[in-house]
Amino acid sequence: CFAYWCFPCFMCKTADDFGECMCLPMLDPGMCGGYSGCAGCVPGVSLAMRAAVRERHKIQGNIFNDLCCLYWCYPCVWCQMAREIKKWKQPLTIINTQAT
């Protein structure tokens, strides 16, 4: 819902959650074009961040697939990155039980 109503804000929050400068997505030339559904040029910041998310979380893929995804569905890539970052930020809970 947040991504739908204010996609640029969503991108900045996602970058911040990943540990990057929250202003980083504003440097992406695809930011405004991607929001309207037509990236038009190589979104370098998004491409680098997606590759970093894949690398950090050991997600399979390659730079060519990332580029294709960003070109054809820019907002979907950001939503996917946000989900992955959120999933990995959640603390791991271990419950020990003793047999009685």
C-alpha cells in the first residue's frame, strides 16, 4: 500500500532498511520513469542495490536477470527487495524445551 501511494518514499525507506543512505534512490534515473511504468534507461542505483541484496542474502540470480526485471517491472523489483530485506531483518527465535 505504501509503495502504491508514495513509491519514491517507499524506495528511500527500503534503501534505509538495507543500511544504505535513504537518499540513494533519488540518484536513480529510473526513479520517476519507473514509477510511471517505463524505465527507459539503465537504473544504476536500483541495479546495484538489487545485486547487493542478492549477494548479502545468497539469492540466486545474475546481473542480466536483474536488469531485465528492472526494465520491465521497476516497482515490482523494489517491492521484492523490500520483502527480502524485511524477511532477513526479523530476529531468529530459538525455543529450547526440556523433556520431563
